[in-house]
Amino acid sequence: MRVFGATLVLAMLVSACSAGSSVSVPADPDAISIGFAAEPANLDFTRTDGAAIPQALLYNVYEGLVKLDADGRVVPLLAREWTVSEDRRTYDFQLRPDVTFSNGQPFTAQDVKFSVERVKTAWTISLKSKMDVVDRVDVVGPLHARVVLKRPSNNWLFDMTTRVGAMFSPSGVADLANTPVGTGPYTFATRKRGDSIVLRANPSYWGRRPAYTTVYLKYYKDPTALNNALLSNGIDVISSITTPDSIGQFEADTRFTVLQGTTNAEVTLSFNNAKAPLNDKRVRQALTYAIDRKAVMATVSAGRGTQIGSMVPPTDPWYEDLSGVHPHDPARAKALLAEAGLRNISLRLRVANLPYAVSAAQVVASQLADVGVNVSIEPLDFPAVWLKQVFTDHDFDMSIVQHVEARDIVTFGNPKYYWGYDSPKVRELLTQADVGTPEKQVQAMKEIARTIADDAAADWLFLFPNVIAAKTKVTGLSRNQVSESFDLTGLGRR
Amino acid sequence: MILGIARRTAIFLVSVLAASIAVFLFMAVLPGDPAQVALGINATPELIARTRAEFGTDRPLTTQYFDWIGGVLTGDFGRSYVTRDLIGPQLADRLGVTLWLVGAAMVIAVVIAVPLGSFAAVRHRKVSGTVISGASQLGVAVPAFLAGILLVQVFAVQWRLLPSGGWTPPNQDFGEFLRGLVLPALALGLVQGAVLTRYVRSAVLDTLREDYLRTARAKGLMPGQALVRHGLRNAAVPVVTVLGLQLTTLLIGAVVVERVFVLPGLGSMLLDAVAARDLLTVQGIVLVLVIAALLVNFLVDLLYTVIDPRLRRS
């Protein structure tokens, strides 16, 4: 028996001297705990990619000049108001007075200059290129910052609502990975890796005080464990349910409310547009006609989600329902394949090894078999192997993955992107949309969405639903996931 | 005896060295580029190249290996590719959680197995012995993660008696810590207890058939007394061997159980690190697990000589 005793003593010693900074969730009415599926690797989104960091920190700990509201509109945040010059290159931002960073420093136009320029110099994630269009930032007055662009860009102001627009203090960037310093309604308190992050209300916040003074962001890699945590009162909210089959148990239980909205995540059957036989538009159209997307959605997400037909979610201003462009029509698919002179073709469907992708692949393969297309399904370890082989080396015919970034329709303007779609028309329209007036932008973006849908540049199977389950006492959750942030500022309680 | 210990120590050290090379090579052939995974889907080739240089993954494998193992020998496991934090302190923190889990599971397994196994052996032709034997057979067939899911369904979701997962450090709130440890430790310990029950039963059965036990009975001891005074020590040798193996199994089983119960232990750290191709972290964790397994074997070898004096001479 000595060996067990020894193990236990060793365990006690090791934990006693190391397991320091964790949290449990006490039954405090001013506290709320929210469960997430993906945990931030660290707290520095300037140098580490991944959606989990801005999800936790943006709008909550960090704020920008502008933010994206629940309906997808750009609204003021640290800027009270702004004007755009006639040539659409100069933005004059009037800043809110009395804003301080959580380290006590006042927020001024100097910080705007510092933060925007720092994206170019110190950031390493690829999103930093969003600030390439900035020519310079002028400090006109303590509360007046002027940003001059190299060319007009509607996308730039939108990007300012994302993490690249976050405002930093020169005295607060020493250890971003562990000590974030922002102007937001919450400050970072503690973090237990593999478990949770704790945020506390910022006592000197300039705006409305949040309803909950303590927020526990709890991380559950396993979706069943996340569901169980809510069912067993371990947490108050599931930020997003990734297994639609499990939604019914929350809807049936009076303790919970369930909200269903939209995301930016297009579940996309991508085609390798640069390689035969999928470089032939007729073949891509045939495959798109052959697939019953509603059946795919029924299998993958219990029928929850939105049929979109192009790369635009309903929360973008240029959304149109294009799901009818290529309706399910196997006869037409066969005719198009015959017209293209193809019989008995075999295609490799190399998908991310994630449940939604593997399950969608089964339905797609069986429907394509009905029109005489042989599909071999290869699940690839995601992200590592998928990124290398499909995304970088373009070694695939078709793939299935969620494209989760906002306004990622712009990737169709990049011929080197993994789907190899090369259309001078789309590139020209993208430029027009970026430099034109907001009205012109909407018009051009609509045309791009229609063009890529007509070309069957990809098959947008469906838009993944945003499903939130919460205890009924929690109010103010937004139905749609529009921005990069899980915005805590609107939360309240009954 | 000292020579024996020296020999075993040498074998232990050579095994650790061989394991470190194997772990390193395995990580090197794993498809997927850590730099690319760290940077995400919009990274430019230049940025990826620069990050590779920053990580040092563009250097020859031998240089990388000696750099790494040299650091490990001085307690420096390097810096994670993903979190950019030092790996060593993280490993210690996570190892603490896993050792609690494994230790508690082991205690549960032994507390179940020794009395039940002995009882089943003594009563092996009776109904009660057969029932225990059958139940343990059933327990052997249940994987720990399934036991975990069932325990959560009943005790956390249905009855809401215990948390469905999560971790509270013992020095923060000992009551919460125990509540959180019960279900995962049971999930691991019940299954191992069932396995161990079978070994204890057969070891005790063998011992019961020995001549010296008959002699003990002949000089007037009750069957139970004879077993406790003369039998258990002899039955312990095979059982300790199995315990050593089981401790290794428990460490591996902990990887899965930690995921089910969302415990921030070594196992969940390993799974995350593999997915993110955080190769240095994976290497560090696997090396620690391998050393732990070898160390257990080494200790079991030494323990034999403590239990059975006859082995000291060989």
C-alpha cells in the first residue's frame, strides 16, 4: 500500500505548491458564468491569431473608436462622432472626454495614433494588413484624431470595429499576453489555463455600469461537457451550441431560454476552381444542382441554419437570398455533366475532421453518386493537416469547412486563395465597393454575391446557426453573432 | 543488491534517453507546420517563414533536439509556440491536477479490489464469490470515459448532487475540490478496481493452495487469520506488478477522463497542444508521461525486493 500513499503525498505536494490561480463559481447574484467551446491561447490578439481572444476581450476589456451593434451597423464607441471628407480619404474622429484606461491613463488622440500605427509595427497576425490602407494619423487636438487613408476604403471603417481597431495605451502594452489594459467596462482579473478567465467590472468606466460585476468565462473543449455544465447549474449561459442535436433538451426545460440567430459561418463546399475538371463552370454548376442543401442542413444541424446561396450572411447590408440560383435538380446536373463531356468522374472530397464537415460530406457524397460522380471522402486533421494540404498546397478537388470570418466574400477577389477562383470582374467590383459611397458599396457587393453564385464558385451548403442557451434570469443576449466579440455590455437579469 | 539497483537505474536512464529521441522524432514527422497553425489562414508565406525562424523549427533536426534536451536537463522545457509562455511551470501546474486524479483513482481501485478480490477468492465456490467475480468482469468491459458520461448523467445532470466538471484547487476551497474530484476519480477508479479485483482474486486463490497455508491452518489458525498473516504478503507480488501497469494505464486514462470532466490536467493540455501543433509542449508532456511510466516500473522493481526478501539475492 505504500506506493499509493506515496503517490497521494506527491500529488498533494505538487498541487499545493503550484495550483494557484484558479476559480470556482460561487452563487453570487452579481456574477455570471458563460461557457465557451474554444479557449484563448493567451490574451494577446496582436500576436496570436484565433477567434477566442477577441471573443473574450473585444468590447468588454478593449474598446475601439467604433463598434458593430447587434444588427451589424457601425456605431460610435470611443469616438462620439466622425466626419468623412469629400474624397472619402480623411476621417475626423471627435473622441469621448473622460475616458481612462484601466491603468489610470487618460485616453486621448495620442493613443489613437499610437494604436493604429502600432498595428503596422508591432502586430504579427495576418489581420494587421487591414491597416495597410492607412497613410497617417494626425493628432489635431487632445480629443480630435484625424486618420488619412491612401485611398478611399469602406472596409477600413468596418475593420475598425474588429480587434485591429482596439485602442491601447503606450503604458499598457508591456505584457499583453497576460495583462491586457483597455478602456472597456470590464478589466481582466485572473485566468486558469484550461479552465477559465475572470473579468471584473471596471470601477472607473466612462459608460453605463454592467449589470454583472463579475464574469466567469469558462472553457469546455467537449460539447457534451459544455451542455452538462448548464444542465447541472455549473454555468448560466452557453455562448454557442455547436451540436444542434442537443438543443431540444434545453428548449424542453423551463429553466432555460434558447435564442437562435445567425452567424458569419458559411458551411462551404469549396471547389478547386483552378484544376480540371472543376475549372469548368458547367461541372461546378452540375455539382451544385446535384446537391440538396436542405437535406444536408437537416442531417448536419437538425434543420437549423439559413439557406444563403452565396457567401453573404443576412446581417450584411448587401444580403439577398440566392439559395434559388441552383435549385436541387439532379436531371439538370446529369445533362450539364454530359454537355461537359464527362462520364464516371471521381473527385476527392478532403474535409476538416470536424463533426459537421464529416457528416455533411456523407450526404454530399451520396447525392453526387446519384448523378454519377464518384466521391472519396478524406477527413483531415483540422487545423494542422487541412491547412497544409488543402489550404496551402491546394491538394484537393472539393473540401468542406466553415468560413467564419466577417465579410470573407472578399477572398473571391484573391486568385491565390485555396479555391483558385479568378474573376477580373469580381476583383474590379470589390475595388469599386471599397472606394465608392456606401450606396455604391451595397450595389457592387450584391453584384459580386450574384456573380460568384452564378459561377458556382463554391456551394454554400448553409449558414451555421447561432444558438444560445441560457438560464431564464439572464437577459440582453444578442441572437445574432455579428462581431468578433461576445458582447457582455448588454447583459442584464430578471 | 546494490549492484542490482545500479543496474536498474542505468536501464532507467537509458530508457529515458531513448524515449526522448523517439518522442522528438515522432513530433518531427507529424504533418502540419506549427508556424502556420499558429498564424491561421490569412498568413503570408513571408510571415510564416519569419515565425518558423522565431520558433527555431527551420533549423536542422539534430540542432533542435540537442537544444531541447539540453534545456530539459536544466529544467527548461522551452516556450510554447502557441501561448508563448514557459512550458515548465505550466507542466508542473497541470501535473498536479493529474496526480490528484490518478492518486484518488488508485486509492478507490485498491479500496475496492483488495477486500472484494480476497473475499471472492475465499468464497470462490460460493454464490457471493461468483457474483463479485461476474460483476468485476462486467466492470472490466466498461471504458473509463463511458463510466464518466454515465456518472455525470446521473449525479450531475439528473440529481445535481455533484458538479459535472471543472476544477477547484485544494488550497482554495477544499470542500469544492473534493466534490469536483469525486466523479472523475470514480470514473477512473471503478474500472481499474474491477480489473484489479480479478488479479487480487487469482493471486489470493493461488496462495490459498500453497502448502504453508495448509500448515498455518494445521497449527490452528482460522482461514482468515492464516490468509492475513501468511498469505497476503505472498499474494502481493503479482498484485504490485499489476498495480504498476495500472498506474501507467491510469495516466493514459486520465487524458480522456480530463476531457470528459473538463479538468485542467496534463491530458487536456496534451490534447490541446497536439491539435495546435504546439510541438514543444507535446514533447514536454509526453516526455513527462514516459518518465512517469518508467519511474513506476523502476519503483515496482525495487518494491519486489522489499516485499519478498528472496528476490534480494538474485
